[in-house]
Amino acid sequence: MQVVQPAATGVEARGDRASVHLLVLSLGRYCTLLASMLIVPLWLEAESLLALWLGDYPPMAPLFARLILAWIALLQLTRGYHVAIIAEGNIRTYVLGMISFAALTLVLGAIEFHLLDWPAWALPATAIGTAGAAAVFQLLYVGIRIDLSPGAWLRRTLTPVAIVIAIAAAAAAMLRQTLPETGLRIVIIIATYGLLTAALTWTIALENVERDHFKRVIRTILMRLGVVSA
């Protein structure tokens, strides 16, 4: 985020809204897909990892862990909107809105735990709900400020991310069913999911302008290493 913020501020200052939109949408894709390289394998192997870590674990622990992972993934999808509104500069309403969602999560969690005596998984489930509401707020409020429609986010961020994760996760889940339950299986699933996600991201999730940019970066690196000529 610290690396991206100066670039976002620069393109916003130039009034280059097309570049702002690309940065917003691509950052959500990159953050979510990178996070998924750990989130999805941990989701699939929740029981095995809990057994390795804790031995005997509470029955609700896998559900609690998976809800935490889902919450973390949800937060990544709109990372770019946070960067964009900071670059735009007028953040008072945005900050108050996001603080309100965070406070609502704490209040609801306290009510569920102390007054309603709900199980522990209710807190991350509530956090998912309020994070979803905060994401809608970001899409609408920040989207209006930077002239970016929610439909663009659905088409250019959520859809490619969902396709990549669905394919790679399905392959990892099938592999999980064929391997014996060992620590090595966890390593293999992490590696397999990561490699598949990287390949699918290149072919499906990147837009042409992003793919061309990465090709230039790779070629420049190879030229400096002397692998290819100018």
C-alpha cells in the first residue's frame, strides 16, 4: 500500500482518471489473489492444520478459522478504493464511515457475546457482514468521487478473481482428496494452488495493458542480467 499510494496520488493530481480506475481495480485483484495463495490452502486444510497446531481442538474451531479467512479475503477486494480516496484528498466522510463500520462490528460482537451468549464464530460472521457493508460504501461513495461505477468493479475485479480462485481451488480440492493426510500434503496443496493461481492470473485476471507492462518489466530485468539483448 505504501508503494502504491504515491503512484495513485500522482495520477490523481494529473487528472488521469483512466489510470486511477486501472490502479483501483487492479490493486483489488492483486491483493485478493495474492492473499488467496495462503487463504485457500488454509481453508481446505483447516482441520489438519488445527490438529497439528492444537492437537485436540474445539468442534467449532474450523468454522471460526474459515470465517476469519473469508473476512480477510473480503477486505482485499476493495483495497484500491482506500488508496484512491486518500489520493483524492477529501477523506473526512470516508474515514467517519469506515470508523462507523468498525465500531458497529465491536458493538454487535459485544452484544452477541455478553448478552445473547452466541458462539464464538458469530463474531467473525458479524465482521464479514459489516465488511461487506463497508465494501458497498466504498464502491458507492468512493466510486462517485472518482467516477468509477460498481459495475466496473464487478466486471474487472470481482469476476476475474472469482474465476481464478474457483478453478485453482477446485484443482487443489481434487488433489487433496487423492493424497494421504500428512504435512507433505499441505505443502503440495499450497504449492499447487499458488502455481495455478499465478498461471491463471496471467491468462485470465490481467488486462492487456497490465500484461504488456509486466512483459516490459520482465524484459528490462532480463536485459540488465544479460540474458537477452536490447
